[in-house]
Amino acid sequence: MKNQVVVINFTAMMYTCIMYIVLVFCVWLLIRLTIACFKLPSMLNAANEAEMERDKLLDVYKKNIVTIENQNNDERLTQEQHEKSS
């Protein structure tokens, strides 16, 4: 039996290692982009609906503030009229 010599080619090992790392990264990126394609529209719709609901609540709040201010102004006017007539 002849003596066998094992030659380690570090250049080929590094090249293969780097290629596998790049391959894993590309697969990970593909999976993330695929998930984003299906998830992003629903996330944008939810954000849009939340913004519309917030705007509705803000409009109602502003209307209530204006109504309360008008009521306070009316009360002041009636009090001033009573004071002038007294």
C-alpha cells in the first residue's frame, strides 16, 4: 500500500465557504422579500385605516371644542346683557 498524501487547498476551501455564505444570504433575502410582498400591503392598509380613524376622532374633538366655546360665549353674552339691564 502506498502512502497517501492529503493536500489541503485553503484557497478552494475559502472560495467554497464564501460562496455558501453568499448563497445563504441570497436565500434569506429572497425569503424576506417574498414575505414583504405579501405583508406590506396589509400593513399599509392597517396604517391608513388607523390614520383615517385618528382624523375622524380629531374632527369630532375639534367640533366639540368649538361647540363648547360657542356655548361659553353665549353664556357670557347673556350674563353681560343681564348685568347691563340690572
